Amino acid sequence: MIYARLIIIFLLGGLYQVSCSSGASKKSASSLESRDSVKSEAQQLLTGADKTADYLPLLQGKKVGLMANQTSIVGDTSTHLVDFLLAQKVDVKFVFAPEHGFRGQVERGEKVDNEVDSKTGIPLPTLYGGNDKQDEIVQSIDVMVFDLQDVGARFYTYITSLHRVMELCAKHNKPLIVLDRPNPCGDQVDGPVRSDDRFKANISYHKIAMVHGLTIGELAQMINGERWLEEGRKCELHIIPVEHYTHSTRYVLPVVPSPSLPNDVSIRLYSSLCLFEATDFSIGRGTDFPFQVVGYPDRVFGDFTFTPSEKSGMAKHVEGKGQVNYGLDLRGIDPDQQQFTLRYLLDFYQKMPDKKRFFTRPDFFDKLAGTDQLRQQIIAGKSEAEIRESWKEELTAYKTMRKKYLLYPDFE
């Protein structure tokens, strides 16, 4: 439980006030401003990992386990959290590796092996895809630390990793310290809510909106508060919050979160384009601009062309590989103005000459969407406005629930 507090910090000669509460956050003047007008705030952010004085005392003299990857950095020098903790003589016993691996070089769905970090010699067991020894691994430590950079979409599996770590900590009575980080898409809540357990999967693990509008710390509070852990358990949480963050704050990630999200444009487009993953359309994997284009080997889809190939660190299965794809170039969009939309998906479906060939992996699409209703609505020719109206009631209920767990002033 994080109690309400008021922190006064002098930074760059200015006085800033930040209020952090574990309940519903009150609106502030900054939360009512546009993302463009608050860009300067991002330069003054302190992530949870940056606030070393808040969590080091909780680790000294303890056997520590981590869930971390290449996004787990401390300070402007980009020191990896593991290296920092070792330099502080913290007894790090292991680091759980999520999807994409400890160094972030494994692509979507590929096997993440149990390895040893070549730099530190620390074991790197994985939780991605399960681990038969996960219980004894967690039993061997005194405290667990979670530090992964999420991107704000329900199908991004780092939040599934969070849930699994919370399950293990709750089961074995181990405290969990969450080093919170900003959500680069935290200025929106949108899309269908996954309510039916038929569609529960690694890519749709929680009953939240497709664009969930939470930080990792806020989601951890929701998992506890809604009793989503097995047998209604609660995990002992210690959240180290971000300083100078609101859900309106413009935040550009300092480290690439996964191989196919190389920049801010791709991250802001991710929630809108990921549904194409259940089709044979290319969203740029195998190019230098993944999640910034859409195309298919048919001239009917547009004048812009690109040819995907195999690239190091990207998926072995590349849609449209070796073929000229025709479609849409989105690299020039303003990421600040990009919100979740169905227009790209609906446009390409409408242009598809043989619409029966569009949803090549319908079960996978339904898991990404968290429902089979969206696919059925697209096939029925519904407009985006009509589709949005159908999920309005559940989305409104989710927004109300979300308010209970916010740590930062909201965007609305």
C-alpha cells in the first residue's frame, strides 16, 4: 500500500509538486493539457529504478530475484539494473527472462532458453512458456523485484509476466517490489475489454481494455484488488512510483522494448496494427520499419511498396517475405496524435478481393481482440462507429474500475 504523499523536488532551478495516491487520482492542471504541451515533463521524470534510495534499503542483506530485461536501466547513464545492484553488493540470485529474453533479442513467440548471463554469471531462468522449477526458484530468495517497460497494450506479454511473478510471490509469501515506469500510451483507454475466459491467453491474459491505460504498478494494484490471482491470493506489493508523471505526459522510451518496436511511431501504432498479426498482411516485420507500414502482395492495396526479408532479431516467420507488398506507409505520422483506431484494419478488409482469405488465423485474431465479436462485426461490414458503440458499456465499466488503482493524475 502506497500512502498519499506530497513530494517537493527542486529540479533545474524550478519547484515542482507531485502527488501520488494508491486510490483514484485527482485531476491536475497538467492532466488537462495536451501531450504536446507537457513534453518538457518527460525530461524531468524519475522512473522507479532511478529512485535507488527508495528500494536499496529493502534489498540489502537479502537474497534477491529479478524479472528484468534490456529496458531495466538506472539513470541517464543507462546502467543496467542488474549491474547497478551488483555494484551495490546486492545478492542477486537469478533474473527471470520474459518474452524476447534478458537482452531483448528474441522475437515474438520464439523459445526463451534457461541460460546464464555471460557478463555476470547470473542464472537466467525463463517464465515465458512456463518453467517446471519456478516454485523452488522463488522459494530460494527473500524478495523479488520486477522492472520491465510495458507499452500499454493488452497483448504485450510483459504484463502476463507480471501476473506470473505475482502468482509465485503470493504463493510463497515473498514480497514483490515493482519499479514502475511510464506508459508511452498511457493517455488513452480504448478497444474491447476481454471478459470471456474462452479468449484468455498469454496475449490476452487480463480482463482489461485492449489499450489499458495503466502503468505496470497500477496494473499490479488492479490484479491484487480484483483478486485475479489463484485462490484469491494477494501479493505483498511495494511499488516505487515514477516522479513527475501523469497520464498526459509525453514519454519516449530510452530503450527499445522489443525488436519490432524500434521507435515511438511503432509503439504508438502497435495497438492499431497488431491485429494484422492474425492475417497474412505484413506490418513491416523483416524491414527497417516494423509496425509502421501495412501491405500485401496485391496492387489493390496501394501505391507504396516494400519487400520484407529476414532480419537479425526479428521473427523467422515473416509475412510477405521476398514479395513486393503494396499498401500504406505510416512512418510520417505524428505519434503524439496517434490513438488506437480500427480504420487501417477495416480499410484493408474492404479492399480485399477475396474476403474469406483475410482472417487466416481467426482463433488467434479472437485472442488478440479478446472477443470473437470484433471479427464477426468486420465480416458483417460494420463501421468503426458501430463497432465502438458495441463495446462502449464494458469499456465504461472498465474505466470506472481503472480509476480505483491509478497512482498518477489521469488524462481525463
